[in-house]
Amino acid sequence: MGALPERIPPGRIKLTYEDYEVLPDDGKRYEILDGELFVTPAPVPKHQDVSRNLVHILNNHVMERGLGRIYYAPIDVILANTTIAQPDILFIAKGRESIITERAVEGPPDLLVEIISPSSRRQDRVVKAALYATFGVRHYWIADPVSRTLETYELDGGGYRLAGTHEGAARFRTALFPELEIDLARVWV
């Protein structure tokens, strides 16, 4: 063990990737967002159903057209040494594979998707949205299995602009995947 510090600095201590590496592997989702530790329980079955269905739809489209890569949780996205997120789904466009390293995705993906649950609502809508925009994630989607809505946001300056709110069994297209019509009836099943 290294030498102990002679002095502890005043104020808030920001956690880093080094702190993240020693967190327990206990089935909980740990994230460090702007130096602060966030812990959420493992996702409930409905959350996993929605995640699996959306990954299936997106991955089929991306793979058939050679558009890039889709990943799903758990996977680390390192946006800074003090910001390590575990989004539910992410997309990295072809030509940007250099941000995929042995340990994680190190840089802003083209799309991050969060599937909210009661325990993550504020974190996904406020904390993560602000950080993702700050680090240049161009597209951010928030899926809510309870209200059966999927909101799509696009980076506009330093923040996100709501591009669309899609509900129930709606079918829609996005600027990111203009050839893909997403049938939400297949997502909420």
C-alpha cells in the first residue's frame, strides 16, 4: 500500500477511474459521474425486456448496413477520469472505433440510451443528460417502460434539444438512423 497523505484537502473529494476499479463486483451498477459515486440496484425484468428488444432492433439495423457497433450494459464508458458511466445501450458509428479500447469505450459514443427506473429517474434525466451533453454525445434517448415513452434528444450547442417523444405503439424514425423505422410495440413487449 502506498504512503498515506500527510494532509486531506478541504472540500469535496472527486473519485476517479482508479477508485472505480476497486469497487466490488456485487451485481449493483456503480458509476462515477463528475467525481461522485452513484449506485443503483440490478435492473428489474421489465427493464431488461425493453433493453433486449431495443438492442435487437438497433443491432440488426446497424449490422446489416455496416454502420458501426451496438453495445449494451454492463460496459464502461469513460468520458473523463472522473466520469465513468454504464449506459444501457450505446452506438459507435463506423470510423469511430478508435474509442473502443481493451478496458472500455473511452470517449463519447454517437448514441447513449438510458432505460429509466424509479431509482434512476433523476440520475438519467438530469445528471447523466448534462454530462453526456458536456462530453459531446450527439444523441441521447430515454426510454420509460412504465409510461411506454421513448424520448429522443439531439445535441444542440451545449445541451440537448428534444427531437421527439414517441409513445405506446408509435412508429418513428430518427436523424441518426433515417432508414430505420422503430416500432415501439416491439420494444415494450
